[in-house]
Amino acid sequence: MAICTFIVMIIHSINTESLVLAEDEDAAAALSLHSETAVLMDANTGQLLYDKAGDEKMYPASITKIATGIMAIEKGSLEDTVTVSKEAVDVEGTSVYLLEGEEMELKQLIQGMLINSGNDAGAAVAEHISGSQEAFSKEMTGYLEKKTGIENTSFTNPHGLHGTDHYSTAEDMAKITRYAMKNDVFRDIVGTKEMQWKGEGWETELRNHHQLLWDYEGANGVKNGYVSQAGFTLVTSANREGRELIAVVMKAGNSAQAYQDTTALLNLGFDKFEEKHLEKGTRYQAPDGTFYIVPDSRPYSVRNEAELDFQMNNNGQLTIEDEAGRTIFATYLPQEKGKGSLEKKSNTKSIALEEERSDQGGREMDQSYWKSWPDSSYFMADIMNYQLKHIFNFSNLQVKDSS
């Protein structure tokens, strides 16, 4: 009984969504990106709206610090006093000019790392959290695999300086960023344009290195990067009227190209896609007559004016397809309490599509519903397999760029 209760809690608490491409192919074809790989993700749903070699392993450079930042915020205590080591001071590259033996609050170091891209600050943060930069990097990779579902990433340092075994993908970096931006502290730091910096070796006003915070309407983070082997990398989040998009570009030829590509991707997302919702309480009927219900409002992105077809299968999975028959969204729904066996006999319609109706009043399920969770073994096996495979992130919307 305890195991069954645990399973039910998992299924109830997670939006079991499988996301496939919602791409506007004509608009995508019109993009001519300079960056070797790129993705555009809907941050609210996890859907990939654009994908150019998004699963190809690349050197991330300083966008690594997105991972370091969220790991440090969640694993450390922001008020901790960190003593800077000689090893941290000696890290090459961009710096906030820390001094050996200097003491600084962990939060300030994270700010210096994310706003000014201080490699020395990143090293000091890592050593404080895990004892060494190497231990932190290994722990960070495993931690984010569990938290975000990334599969093609290996971090060997906290700052992004080149290493043969230090790599990620545009898609994985989008997943990490989506997760990180849900943290209010992280979100506030990467959206900070300027801040006063006071250290023993340097007093100045930091200016965020991400130029789109000034140049793109709605931009609210997150990080740029460069080393020669990686080229120019850029991760950007932008929010307009509640819709938040994440653009990742990797290995652009110069910073202007990275910003140009990012702007084109964000414009594509905001101009060519809209967010819709599966409304709470909407009922769908499977071919066997069983009714399923949407337990909570579930957003999904779709091309403007796309014609949609809703299909409910006998295992409780609702699939949304566009006019070309492409799956753009899929999610599991629970069986409606007390309706499946009664209405199955009297209603012969195979699909009940009531998404647009507002007069349903949002049928709500109480806790007693879960006591009646179907005990059909094939259903439970199917849904649990889906949960275990997709529990962290659902973003399999593949549109491949032809360039």
C-alpha cells in the first residue's frame, strides 16, 4: 500500500508531458544562423521551438558558470564567509581580482562570477562547496543530471576554461538554464545590470557582460562565454507578457554573430508561437469509452493559427498533433472519478474535445479520487515507465536546421 501511495503521489505531482516539435518550418528555414549549434526553448513548457544540432557536444566556455551558480546557490549557504585560496587566485582569464587569503561572502562571489564572469570567483566558490574544483565539477555534473535530465554534459571545471573532457550541448544548457531560472536568487543575479563591487584588491562598478539586457526587450539574463576552442557562446532568457523563452547558441564566429543569432531566435519564438493551455477540468474520452480529466492547467506552445487535433488513447495519454500530423505535445491524464465505467456504455463518441468550453467550471478532483486509481497492470506499467524515462524534463521537439 505504501508503495502504491508513493507511485500515486509521483504521478499526481508531476505534469507528465512529452514534448515534440511545434516548429514553424517556413520561419525556421528563413533563419540563417552563424552559430554551429543552437536551440530555442519555451521555458514554461520545456518544448524546443527550434533546434540546430542541439544534441551535438560542444565546448561551453563561460556559460558553464550557469551550472556553477545554481549548484552553489542550492548546495551552499549564501551568508558563508569564503577564504580565497592561492589556487583560485591563480586561475587565468577574466577576474574580479581576488587576493589570496581574502574573505568574502559566498553570495558576492557568485555575483562576481555570473555578472563579471570572474574565473577566480568561480574557483573559490567551487573549493568552498566541495573542497576542490575537481570534486565540485564532478558533483555538479551528477547533481544536474538528476535535477534536469541532461545526458550529454561533462563538467571538469567550474568556470569554463577549455578542457577536452569539459563539454555540453545547446539542448543540455537550455535544460540547465530553465532549471536555474526557477530559483529566485539565481534569477535576480543574472538579471542584474550593474552592481557595486568592493574587494580587498578591487573596488569598482560591475557591468553585466550580457549586452542583450540593454538591447532586447524583455531580456532577463543569463550568460555569455568565450574561449578560442569554444568560439562565442551565449545563453539568453527573455520574458514578454508571461511567456519566457531561452535561446542557446554555441560556437559563433564573434560576439556580434552570437547576439544576432540569439535575437533572431527570440524573435521567432515571440512572433511565430503562442502559448495555449489544457484547461483544468476538461474531459477527454478514449476509444474504449473511458473518460480522463485534466487535473491542472497545462501550458503548451504552438505555431500561430495552427490547426490542432486532440487524440486520447486507452492508456490515459493525450496527444496533440498539428495539421501535418506531427505530435507537438503529449501528456498523461488521470481517469475521471466515477465516469469511466458509467459513461462508457452510453456514450459512443471516441473523443470528447471540450477544451474551448468555459462552461464546464473546471471539474475538480478531491483526494478521494486517488483511492480509486485504476489497478490495471498494463496502465500502471506504461505510465511508470514514462515517468521514470521523462521525470526530469520533456523536450523532444525536434526540428533540424538544414544549414
